[in-house]
Amino acid sequence: MINLSSNSKKLTLIMFFITLIGVTIAYKYYENINSLEDPRILHIKKMHLKYNLLITDNKTTEVLSMLDSMDVEYEKIPHYSNSFERGVIYTDKAAVYLSMALYQARDEAEKAKFLDIAEDHIKTSLTYYENWEKEYSVFDEVQLKERVSSDFSDINLDNQENIIEKRISLIQFALQEMSRRYSVTYTNLGIVMRHKLLQDSSIVYYKKALDLWEDNHTAKSNLNVLMGEKPIKRGFIEKMFPPERKED
């Protein structure tokens, strides 16, 4: 039997209460986040958490299945049926198939098949991005609020206004980030073209990616290789503290 000294008992009690406070704060924090989330997509957010775990475990089949399920759920909700979120999902799908083509394909035929699927998903993601940006970029603040409020009118909650404000903020931020999203997508398209041995097309897409986001290290390094130069190696400081996102 272990006998704890008076000081040890006090320390144990203090640690218990610190842990309890930490758990309570975390619970309240995430409860607050969820309270500001569109209740129609909370289940999709949970799916996204599972998706992140599957990515970490490198479970390719399950990852693609989860992305398909998330896409189906977004499609059911009018506000999200043509949203940038669906563009992100197809970008992620393309990245998975691109990875499969480069590292998992059993032969050249399978590699070519995966590259074709990746290309199709990239083009689908670009269509979602372009259509969504074209629709939302013309709104001023008043028009944006009217649009979102109309789309969220079926949410009958006391904090409906806060949920609407959060969605508006996310849309505004997403609009600012579109150049980076396009850049990543065109970089992936450049990689697809490179491995299809279409070097000229690959160079075009890498340059387009850099025009949209000059700090795109992947596009810059891959372009260097195609131009017969050395790939770019980032220093330790740059890896730890990458360039800040530019506000357009």
C-alpha cells in the first residue's frame, strides 16, 4: 500500500483540479465552436475529423470513401451544393489519386489510369472554385449578408445571427484565399502533366501557379527541375515560419 505524504496529497489534489479545469475549458471552447457552426453540416465536420485520421494512417481506400461521403452530404444542402468546400474535396481527391499514381501504381497502365482520374478531379475542383468565386465575388457586404441569411433562414436557433456572421466571415476569408487554392490546384495539374510526359503543358501550369501565388514552393521547385535547374531547398527558418498569407 502506498502512503502519500501531506504535500504529495496536496500536489495530487492540485493537479486533479488543474486537469478538471483544463477539460472544462476545452469542453466549453469546442461547445462554443459547435454552437457557431451551421447545424446542417456538423455531421460533415465530424466526418472531416475521421478523414484527417485516415490520412494520417495512410488508408487510401477509406480516405476516398470518406471524401465521397462528405461530397454527397454537401450536395444535399443548397447553400453548399456549389460551394468552394466541394472544390476543396475534389482537390483532395485529386491529391490522393496523384499520390497513388506516383507511389502505389503496380505498372504504367495503372499509373496512367490514376493520373487520368486525378486530372478529372482537378478540373472538377477548378469548376467549383470558378463558379463559386464568380457568384460570390460580386456581392458587397449587404448583399452577402442578404444571400447568406436567405440560405440560412431554415435554421431556427437563438444564435442564428451568430451562425450567419461566422459563415459570412468564412466566405470572405475563402474569397481572399482563392489565389492560393487555384495555385495549389494548378500545381497538381502541372505534376499530372509532367508524369504524362507533357512537359510544355506542365511548365505552363507551374508558371500559372506561381503567378497566382509567388511563394508556392512546390511549383517553384518543380519548375526549376523541368528547366534543368536544381530543386529549391527551403531553410529551417522558412520551413518553421512560411511566408504569411497575403490579404487581397
